[in-house]
Amino acid sequence: MIRRLLLLLVLAGPVMAEETGEETIVSGLSQNRVSITADFDGSEILVYGAVRRNAPPPEGGPLSVIVTVEGPATPVIVRRKGQVAGIWVNTDEVQIDSAPSFYAVVTTGPLDQILSDTENLRYAITIERVIRAVGISQEASRSGEFILALLRVRTQEGRFRLLEGKVELTDDTLFRADVVLPANLTEGTYKVRLFLLRDKQVVAHQERLIGVRKVGLERFIFNLAREQPLIYGLLSLALAAVAGWGASALFRFLRA
Amino acid sequence: MQLYLPIAEVSVNAFVLLGLGGIVGFLSGMFGVGGGFLITPLLFFIGVPPAVAVATGANQVVASSISGVLAQLRRKGVDFQMGGVLLAGGLCGSAIGVWVFRLMTAAGQVDLFIQLSYVFFLGLIGVMMLRESLGSMRRARVPGAPVRRSHVHSWAHRLPLKMKFRASGLYISIIPPAIIGALVGFLAAIMGVGGGFIMVPAMIYLLGMPTRVVIGTSLFQIIFVTAFTTIMHAVSSQTVDMLLALLLILGGVIGAQIGTQVGARLKAEQLRVLLSLLVLAVSVRIAVDLLVTPVELFSVAPGVMP
């Protein structure tokens, strides 16, 4: 297994982090591109790597690894329902400037034991830190509640994931993490970040990108809808007309 | 078989979509309603974003209505004159409806507005139809009971601009059908449906048209109203999902053909009782959503760039 991973490292053209500390990351991804085809039903990304050292491992706490995968961010509106005259209606809303469409955190152990708050603040590792809530409107004073609701809703949808203890670390050197991308994936560039930690401090980090693109029929339909909306609309109608007439003709033929 | 929808950006089972299309098409062919009031909530339920569900639902209704009209045409069940008058009114009403819809969207309460109009109109029409059709079934069972005249001479016959509607056997003013068309077009644009469930009872009870031509004429009119809606959505919000529509249509056109056959075998009163029960069920279902405390009070919607 280890030999195969090392072979993969060589083949995939490993990217080396800047030499900032004594330990650096050498990493690879099982794929740099995810193609959304008509039968796309989610995808699995294997993030693997090794710790490169020029000297024996430094003194200090055990080595930990955190891998994050972040999808393209969009602004979102979180609405809350309230009871007005007996019926439930949307009463409050909070605009959140930027929330990732997908976010997974995979670690070697429980986050609170391997990551300090200051390092989390500095590198924006947990999902709470990633969501920029600067533009929350003033009138809704309990905006924290809305951010928690966003986390809860997206976690239920499988868009936000925290997988503690799912990074495999071998001999304090080799590591791998499997991240499952869901079927309801948004197109765009996905950012993979790798962090090495000792004593809750980040000692090395690295960033890589995965392109998620619609291809084939999916690409064609999507582009046509965006670039030629009138033609697209007429084409949809023509499709409907042909199908409607075709079924009618077919049934008459079958009965005749 | 899972299928990734390019515009909705979700992956759904292709057979579920075929099945949904089939059920809605069946009802469409049987009752002469477009089925928009069923397909849209069903698509929400399987996780298609609301904007895509409304727009693609309209596209699907076009196909099942065409299929249904062609079947009705062979039974001489389409009154083109009446359909034309209704349609002229319908397009005017639809344009006003689109404008009101935009005002409600700006006010941020469009979901509530749609839900309330569903509950109110479906409930009202369901109750009216159920009462009337149960009454006429009871009369039919009692021998010697006075037969209700198919249509009575009313204020509608004293208005100017009279026209002969041969297929319906009516000689009435074009003003009432034009007003009904406009009203239905208005509601259709607001609720994102073809409006057949309002049009069918309006043609029977308000215009006194024979049931024989009601379904075909209603479908004829729905084709154009939903085609108009589809184009509007495709151009303004790019929310028509062609792949989703194709699967719903495939199921729908087949369902519509079977529905038309079954509908032709049932008695008109039975058909109306069934339709009214269906309409009431959808109305109650939406009302329950509004009244029961939701499990999740919060909802997440895509925002706009500030």
C-alpha cells in the first residue's frame, strides 16, 4: 500500500510546500478534475501525501493532519419562520455574504484536541470560521442563531461534513484521506487544504485545486440556457410539442 | 438510475421522474387539467429547487396538454372559437399576473402568497364542485326527479357582442368568457399553473358549456398559457431544465393517453367528484404545511451579490 502511494506521488507530479519549517508536506490528489456527466452520482477524492523532513522528527506533541475541501462560495439568505395569525410565514431573514456550497473537514483526531482557537482563526479551518458573516443585517440581532441554522441545514443536506479521525496517518509520515463529494455538486473550483499540526499549532500547510466541470450534454444544455435563453426556451417547447404529438400518434397506431 | 440535472444541479432517480410525469399526465388526460398544481409541489418534494420546479413544470404541462388535445380532437371535443376567446382574455390576465408576481417577490413574501392562493382557490373550487356533482349524482339516482336544464338563460345572454359557439351549442356574448379567461390567466401566472382546475368548473357552471367539449377546450387554452410561461421563465431566470422536462414529458405523454381513455369511460359526474376530491386533497395538504409547527424553522435560499 505504502509503495503504491509513493508510486502515485511520483506519477502525479507532487507539489512541494515552501520550506518554512523543519517539516513540509508533499501531496497528491487522486484526480485534479471532476467531470459532471449525465449519470454523475457523486465522486470520491483521495487526498494523499507524506511529511518530508531534513532532520529527525522534532520534539513536541504528536503529529496531526487536517484536510479541508471547500466548494465555491455564494451569498445565501437564511430565513426564519414565525407564527403570524396562526400560520407559519417567513418573518426574519439574514443575508450571509459568502458561504461555501460544500465544505468537508477531515482530521486525524478530535478537532478541539489538535487545533487551537488562534490557529483556527488565522487559517479559517472550521466551517464556522470560513463563513464570512460580516454583512449580516443589523435588524436581526440574533444572527448567531441564523449561522447555526445554516450549518445545521447544510450538514443535514450532506454539504457540510466534519469527519474526525478519518485521516489515516502511518509512521508519522504517510497520510491519506478520502473525501466523498455529493451528487448535488456545484460547478466551480474546489480548494483542498492540508495542514500539519503539532501541539495545536500549524507547522506546515499546502493548498491544491480541483476543477469541477459539467461536460458533454450537461455542458451543452447549461451553456445554451445561459447564452441563448430564447432559443433554449423555444427548443424546450418544440421538444414538448414533438413528444406530445409523438405519444398521441403512437397510441393511435397501437390501437389501430 | 441516477441522473444529474444540468440546471437544477441535483441528482435524482430517472424512474422517479418518469413515474411522477406518468401520474400527472394520467390525471391531466382524465380531467383536462394541466397538472401544474400537482407537478410543482411534487418536484419540491424530491428536492428540485422551487424556481426550477415552477418553470419546468410549465414546460411539462405543454407536452401533456398537446397530447391530451390531440386525443380530444378526434372525439371532436375542442371548441376552437371558445378556446380563442378564452385565450385572448387569458394572455391579458397573465401579463397582469406576472406584474403582480414581481411586486410580491420584491416584498419578499411570494412563497406565502403562492401557498395562500393555492389553499384558497383549490379549496373553494374543490368544495363547489364536490357539492354540485354529488347533488347531480343523487338526482340521477331518484327516478322522476326534475331534470336540471343544461344551461339557463341568464344575464350572460343579455350582453352585447354575441357570438355563435357551434361546438358548444351556445349563442352568448364573448364578454363573460373573455373575463373568465383573464381571471384564470391572472391566477395561472401567480400560482405557476395552467389554470385548468379553475377553467373546467368555470366553463361548466358559469358558461354552461357541455362537458363533452370542456376538457378539450381547456387543454387547448392551457397549451398557449403554459408555453408563454415557459418562454418567460427561460428568458428571465434561466430556470427551465430541459433534461428534467424531457423525463417528465416522456412519462406524462404516455400517462395522458391512458388517462384520456379512462376518462372517456367514466360518467361526467364521477369524473367531477374525483377531480374535486383531488383538488381538495392538495388544498388541505398545503394548508397543513401552513398551520403545523415546522420541524426546521429556518430555510436557506441562494442570495444575491450585495
